[in-house]
Amino acid sequence: MTDPRETEAVTDPSENGTVTPPTDTGTDIASPSATPWDPAAPGVLRLPSGRLVRGRGLRHPLPDGPVPTYAVHLLGKEPPEVPWEARWLRWPDFRLPGDRAQAEEVFREAWRRAADERVEFACGGGRGRTGTALACLAVLDGVPPEEAVAYVRRHYDRHAVETPWQRRYVRRFGA
């Protein structure tokens, strides 16, 4: 079902019947064409293609502003439900994804959706697993695998991708 705010102008009786164009508040989680992430907001990574993806730690409060339209939770156990579309990728802390083929599929889907949706990656702290996933998205976006960790550390969090095996996973991603 289409949200009428997206397709119809609104007649405001308090404005003498003036027609006001619809607005996107950025909070409509059902709309893939909702307002994109603010590139200056904390945790938002701009990929070379211009796609914006947010990374965050689930142990921290939800940031102010719009919510994701699609999230990938990178956790060792099933995450709590959220009111937006989310996918769980089993990934224990300080380790690698339990199913690497599934991880690549999830990353490709998130990268595709980031072209016009608010995509978020989240783990416990928002650095190791999230940084690793963001580095894999950078590879999908054209960053050479051997440069992807440095790219994410420079543009997202200088402590991203915490372990040697996470760095190796990124270097070998997509090969």
C-alpha cells in the first residue's frame, strides 16, 4: 500500500485551501525513496559511488534523525526486533561471519539497496564487525580490497576492523 504522503498533495484548510506538496520527514520506514542519510551525521560512510551507509553500535542509543529502511545486524545471537526491515547475519564478536557465502549475499543486497535507501550495519560496538562489513561494501563499490580497511578507517572510524583475521577477510573478499 502506498503512503499518501508520497503521492498526493495535501489541501490544508487552515491555509484557505492552498495545496501543499507532500514532504518526506525521513521517518517513513516503509518508503525506500525516503530522505537519505545526512552525510555529516555520526557513523555515516560515503562510498566512492556516493552511496551513504550508516554504521553503529547496538550498545549505544539510537542516533537522532531518521531510522534505517534496511539494517543488517552482525551479532553472535539473534538480535531484538526493530520496527524496520532488518536482517541478521550470525557473526560472533572479534570473529568472522559464520556463513561467508551468506555474508557476501547480504553485503551485495545492502550495497544495492544503499543506492536509494537508508542502509545501516550494526554490531555490538560498531567497530570490528561493522567496520569489516563496511570495508566489504567499499570493495563492492570499487575500492581495491587492499585499500578498503584504510578507506573505512579514514572515513568512518579509525578503530574499525579490529582483528588481523578481519583485515585478511576484507583483502580476500570477492576474490
